[in-house]
Amino acid sequence: MNYCSQCGHRVSQRIPEGDSRLRYVCDECQTIHYQNPRTVAGCLPVWGQQVLLCRRAIEPRRGYWTLPAGFMENGETMAEAAMRETLEEACARVRNLELYGLYDLPHISQVYVFFRAELVDLDFAVGEESLEVKLFDEADIPWSELAFPTVGRTLECFFADRVAQHFPVRNEPLEALRPHFPASYKKSGV
């Protein structure tokens, strides 16, 4: 960040009085520009014994499969964001959302929140950010083609929890996801 979004003057990094972190502060109007993690909200859409996945049409990880998810917008709840993203990416409507997974990814300043949800009907289609949208049985999940470790871990937990019909809210540290990172992530030290 070079310039203040309030007045347009230059900013510098310093620790403001009463704070303990380095922040961008406007040298002219003294506005503190906080940079906080972004929240990604998504759904694990279920139809009977199948789950709905989307093949990404955008980077990062274009061509890989994912659960419908994306960044929250101002003025919406996490559940609203998850439903909106499901509609945008898979043209699918969901109901009965239940919080299911929460993953902190401090290395990329993001928090992922997934809800288990029921598909309202089978009226789904490719959205602007998807190349393909498809229902999968557990045996047919393209595990080696999943876009993100959070998606793989969410699916693993769901299929294990489904056996006992007990779906606790999962909040796992980043270390639990490390075995699920693609090789390209491992090379970068993630």
C-alpha cells in the first residue's frame, strides 16, 4: 500500500499508539489502514449419497475440482455468502445449512468456513467460474484433482462422519491439512 484511500496522501508503516502490530498509517490524515484476513464461505452440497463439486474455470487451480465457495461480501452473513457462492458457481440452490468446517490459513491470511447443505433440487448448471458441475458418489471423488487441501479435508471428514450420522463442527489447525496440500504447495514451503 502506497497511498491513503481516505485522502490520497502517502502512507508509511509504523506501530500506532495503543497497538502492537505494524500498520499502514496515512502521514497526512493519520488514518490507520488495517489489513485483516479474508473469509471464504462455501457449501458441501449433498443430494442423497452424492456431493456436488465444481471444476474451477479460474485461477488459482484452474481445472481442479472444488466445493462451491468464495470470498464473503460486505453486508452478508457467512451462510448467505455460502448460498450465494453455490448459486454463482453451480447455479444450485441449497437449504438447511449447518456449520461444518472452519480452517485457519494464516500463511495466506484467509479463513475458510464450510456449511453442510441439502440441494433443493437437481436444477444445477455451470456458473461463470466453473468449467463443469457434477454430483459424485464417495467412490468417484477425483481426490488427486481437488483444488485445495480444505476441500479434500472437508470431504474426508464428511464421508467419515456420514457413517456414524454425527457431523461435529470441525476446527482444525493448519498442520492437520499439510498432508493434503498439492506438491506444488509443498515446494513453496506451505
